[in-house]
Amino acid sequence: MSTARPGIAERLSRMIQLPTVSAELEQRGHAPFEAFERLIAELYPLVHEHLTFEKHTELGLLFHWKGRDAASDPVVLMAHYDVVPVDESDAWTHPPFDGVIADGRVYGRGALDDKGPLIVVIEAVENLLAAGFTPARDVYLSIGGNEETFGDAALAISNAFRERGITPWMVVDEGGAVVDSPLPFVPGGAAMIGVGEKGIVTLRLSARGDGGHASTPPTLTAVRRVARAVSRLGPSTFRARSPKAVQRMLAQFATRTPGAAGFGLRMLSRMPALTALLFARLGGEPAALVRTTVAATMQSGGTAANVIPSQASATINLRLALGETIDGTVLRVRDRLADPSVAIEVLDGSDPSPESAADGEPWALLAAALGVSHPGIPATPYVMMAATDSRHFHRFSPAVYRFAPLEMSAAQRASIHGVDEYVDVDALERGERFHRALIERLQ
């Protein structure tokens, strides 16, 4: 029988009904974000009564729950309450900001990313407070309001920790989930916990050239020069290499996979060079696990169909593999372009994280909590390919993990930032149970 507080679906529904779209902050204003802050105070009175509350920037919410041992390093549980925009041309089964509850599910933008993972954290804290529980060590709830736009709310919170000399014992943010059949030939489910996070850098490639009338084009225009530069940045631009997390993941899958498939996984787990080569050839997500990806996302240049522009540019988004750096990436791009007339500008970026340990006390705590909420589902290390707010903590905290304790099918994962996003109510209850068990087992 579920021990989650009745009404978790209704509370999430109310959160979803607030359109906290950080990319549309200028159009919508701060009202939805301020309303969300008030909603937390309304829905979770014990959290507001017993935890110290601070704001960092206008969008960063930090709650501090004092534990029994103030000398022990704290745990930081992270989430964000902003969401991505909705394409009005997309057809949703239920309106994205209505928070409809139907068929044992809660529908709407943010149900999985990241209001669902947020609510199971704060529900667990409220329930423990109602039971009169005090954690063994301090617990912080770090809730950002502009994660989707790479904003500074979480950065400001992490900076406050550094300024105060506080090094978290463990940080848990969004990331992996509880999935079924993590690979086509691997039976059973797995709790995919991101022990490392790829970096990100956005580059602008630009060139100048002679403009003029389109009827007499020069040999190499600015547009052609930029287009050639983009075409030179393909999947093989960066060398493939398999991080420790992938090798550990394969080794764990091998123990539960029968026959030739299990033997093959066991061999791959011992041969990182072969794993990198194989995954790179598979393309898609496997390739993204083992090397830096390159995606041209925007191009500009020209004002009329019959006029050759004198300048052109393209925006390139790269997700940096573990072990790479922004500086090294820029040098590699410059070398591959082999064209000094193309300027390279770094618009923004952050280096990949170090890998947190897939053993030791923090990892054992995650596995123990899973044993309560999802019995029989193993904690499995992997590499997080997207960017999270936890990247601001992994620079100084030794144990940073990216995991939302919710079951997500392949279709659900595809709906994140897409259409018909939803979460199962049962998954919310198990997610609350996970965080409650985690906090109860702190030492």
C-alpha cells in the first residue's frame, strides 16, 4: 500500500497549471514563477515552517533542513521548476498547461521535466516532517527556475555554498530514470544513474566576403565559406573513447544477460577501445555516449534572394565527451575547418564533469533507497548526455548523481520537450518513497 500523502497527483496538476516557461520570461513576466513559489508555501506548510528559506537571484529557491549532526557535510537534492515552451502547432491529447489527471496519469508540460521529479523530493520532506523526523545530517533543497535556459539561479546557489565553505557529501539532481530493457537484449529494468555529465559549448562560425549582385557571384562567397565549414564538422570530428561509467554499465548488464549477448557484453566491458569503436558505429545515443557530438543549429546571412551577402554565420552546438575541454574542442574545430578566414567565437559553455564513484557510501545509499522504492531494480551507472543544474556543483562536490526516481518508458522519454508529456501517479508515489528512504538512511 502506498504511504505517499493523498493528493500528490492533484498537487502536481496545480504546479503544471502555472506556465513557468523560462524561455518566455520576458513575454509572460515573473508572475507564474512568483505564483509557483507561493504554491509551494501553500501545499507544503511544514517545509516552510521548519526549513530555512533563501532566494538566490529572483528564480533560485534554497531550503535548508538542519540535521542532528551539524558537523557532517550535507546532502543537496536538486530540481527545477521551469519548463520549455510548447509549439502551438503541436496537437496534445490534453492541453499542456491544464494538468489533466486521467487514466492514472498526470498530463502536461513539466510532468517529467522537471516538476514530477521536484514534487517527489518535497513530498518526501513534508511527510518526514509530519512524522517528526530529523535527518542525521543537513539536507538542502535547491530548486532552480531557469535551468532550461542555462540561467544563473543554480549557479548563484552553488556559489553561496562555496562562499560559505560548504562541500556537499552528495548531490542528486535530475537525469536518468527507471527504465525497462535498457538495451534491446538486456532483460529486466535498471535505474540509470548519471555519474558523469557531458559538457556543452556553443560556437558561432562566421565569415566575410565580397557582396554584390547574385548574377555575378565570386568563387567563394561568405555563405559558401560558412557552409563548407559546417560540412567539415561531421560525426568523426572527435575521437571516440569509452568512459569508465559505460564500461561499468556493460559489466553490470553482462551479469544478467544470458547466452552469447551476455558474453559479448562481458568482453566489451573489458575492452574500452572496442566499445568506443562499436558504439560510434552504431550512431545515435550509443555514439553520443562515447564522443563529442556536433550539431549545426542556426544559420544566417543575406537580406534578399538576389543579393550576395558580405557576411554569414552558423551556430554550432557541441556536447563534450567526458575527458574533453572547451579549449581543446575549439582547437580541434579550428584544425578541422582548415580555413583561417572563418572566425570561431565561443558563445557559452561548460566543461564536462568528472565521474563520480559508482561505489562507496553515497552510491550505496542510492542503491539502498532503490531497494525500498523499486525492489529488484539495480543502480546502474551511465553518462548523462544533457546538461543539468548540478554541473555547478560537480566542480567542488565529489559525489554528484543525476537521477529522477520515476519509471519512464521510451515513449515518455521521447515526450520530454515534446508532445503529450505525462507521468504515472504510481511512479510519483514510488519516487516519493525513494527520497524518503534516502533521507531516512543518512548517517
